[in-house]
Amino acid sequence: MTGSTWPLAPSIAALAVALLVIVFAGKSLAATADTLADRTGMGEAVAGALLLGAVTSLPGIATTAIGAWQGDAQFAIANPIGGIAVQTVWLAIADLLYRRSNIEHAAASLENIMQALVLVALLCLPIVAYATPGLTLGWVHPASLLIPVLYLYGLHLVRRLRQNPMWRAEQTSDTRQDVPDDPDGDADGDADGAPSTRRLWWRLAALAAVVGGTGYLIGQGGLGVIAATGLPSGFVGFTVTTAITSLPELVTLIAAVRIGALTLGIGNILGGNAFDSLMIFLADAAYRPGSVYTDAASAGLLLAGSTTLLTVTLAAGLIMRERRGVGFEGVAIPVVYLVTVVLLLVRAA
């Protein structure tokens, strides 16, 4: 690892400060994005992917970049993949909070299913890269260069699907429709004092700046914990730092569930997960000694495979739509995550 790291006490303090900032800033994100989804006509699933997904991923971007730049390959690759994993676990928590029905049943959305499939494809690229670590262009693996291309094409497919769906989910009494609350809102706001669309965009930008600024604290704090405790980089990146950088997704997901914007909430998680896959490209590009896949070793392969399994499980839950209680995906997702954490510790022992 290159560069300087902080002592343990300042590192823990930095993580705690970042935690508080994220929790308080995240409370306004869901309502702001929900209103913008209605005002702009983009819909909750797309707004969750583009607006919430991008903003809530900002801390993870900085954390990943710091880890890669300072030469810790396992930490750099574990942060984006771990973020995808733990954010998928957040959906199991939301399923417990939403007691009217199974949340994957209520939030029936073709866009979210498509986003899950795109995410599976994005996670396959690092696995291909791990199998061919010596294949590089400069110091970056070609599979990493394909990640942003596939991500943008995935957004195109989601947009096409919303405009011209070829099949629809069966509607039940528990299905929550994505119906705009304020289809007539405009840039000047409403007569009842609602904020203008322009002000909502500025509010979203301000919240993004605050949330994104925590990434530096999390990155430095996480590396400080690794240096001071001797814990494996992959373990810290997959659990501690990703749990903090993923808190905006949890806060906005819970807020979306409370206001009934279920499609927005799941779109936030899946969109954030797809956006997090871009950080794998960032980790490879910012890791100067060579391809990040070479030095991250088998720990990264374990994380990529397990996280792909988590995403497939979620996609299956969205398709099966068990109506009552916590479905099979609500049980399987936390179990797979915990088994992965145990395997990381066993591997490092």
C-alpha cells in the first residue's frame, strides 16, 4: 500500500462523522427524487436509477478511488462489489418494514427487472477479467473498458422498455402503480407553495455534494482501520466501508417505502448497484501498478461471484412476486451475504 494512512482513532472518528452526515442528508433524497420523477415524466424506476443511484453512489466512488490510488487492490475492488452486495441486503430489510405485502410483489416493474439483468451482465465482466489478468491495454483490462459502455447501453434498454413494454406484470390489489403525484408541476412550482422544479434540481445537487464529500473520510478511515488492525483489505472493503457508503441507499429506500414510492426505492438500489459497477472500471484505471484484477487475487473473484448470485436471487424474486410475507429472496439474500463474509475470513486465516 502506498501513501500515508491515518491512525486508528482519527480513522474511526472519520467513519462516524461520515455516517452521521450521510444519514441526515439522505433523508431528503427520496422525496426530492420522487417529485422530480413526476415533474420530468421519467418515472420512478428511471429516477431511482439515474438520480438516486448516482447520488447515493458518490461516497463509494471516492472511497474506491482512494483505495486504488494508494495501491490497495483488494480494498479498491471490494468496495464497489461489496456496495452492490450490501445494498441488495437492504432490500431484505425493506421487505420486513413493508408489511402490506412482499415488496418485490408490490413494486412490479419491468424496468427494475431489466436493470437487474444488466447488472448481472456488468458483474460478469470482472469475472472474465479475473480469468485473463495478463490481458491489458496499458495497465487497464479491456473488460473494465467495456463496463461503462454496457452500463450506458443498459440505460438505453431500460428507457426503451418504459416507452414500449412488450409485456406487463399482472396487476393485483397489492401492486403499487407508478402514478405521478404532480403531473402538472412546472419550473415555477405550484400554487400551494411546492418548490419549483429548478429548486428541486439545485436541492438534489446540494445533497449530492454533501453526500459525495463523505467519500474522502470513508476512504481514509477505512485504510486507517486496515493499517491499524491488520484486518484483510477485502473484508474491510466488503463490510465496514461499504456498509457506510451504502447508507444513503438504505435511508432513501426506507423513505421511499414510507411514502409509497416502492418502484423508486427498488430502482434506487438496482440503479445504484449498476452505477457502482462503474467503480470497478474506476478501480482498475486508478490502480497504477497494473491491472487491479491481478493483485486483488481470488478474494475479488469470490466477491464477484457471490454478488452475481445475490443479484440473480433478487431478479428471481421480482419475477416470481411472492405475494405475502418475506419471500425466498428475502431469506436467501442475507444468507448468501453472511456466507460470503465468513468465506472471506476463512480465506484470510
